[in-house]
Amino acid sequence: MIKQIKIKVFGKVQGVFFRYSTKTRADELNIKGFARNMPDDSVEIVAQADEESLNKLIEWVKQGPDSAKVEKVDVSHETSNEEFKDFIIR
């Protein structure tokens, strides 16, 4: 069953290829959605996939790419009003 989550990632996560690396990982896991920089210097990720793939993404996000320094990750489950076709960087 396809589920949707929203992940907010805090720390040194902008300007360190976090969104690009997230897209690469999402594509590997067949996750649809997007990643975008937020005005508060966090990165927001909206992801749709099966629960196992989403859990793998959450675990990856806690570390991020080598150049990132993740300090906090908030995850919330959402109901989806939109079906994404692929994973994009916004």
C-alpha cells in the first residue's frame, strides 16, 4: 500500500547537495515526491511509497550526504491529495 510522509530535516542541509542526494536515494527506492529548501534553512521532503521504502529513506535522511550535518529529523504521516509521477527537486 502506498503511503505518504513529510520529512523536515534540520542542520547543515542546504548547500551540501542534500536535495540531489535525496533524489538519488529516492530513485533507488522507487519513491515518488519532492525535496525542497525551506526559508528556515531546513529541507522538506514529501515522499510516497510503500512503508518499507519510506523507512529506508528516513534512516538515510538521518545521516544524509557526507557534507551534511543533520541535527534533527521530523517525520509526519499525511494523506495524499496528489499522486506524484517521479521524485523531483523543487
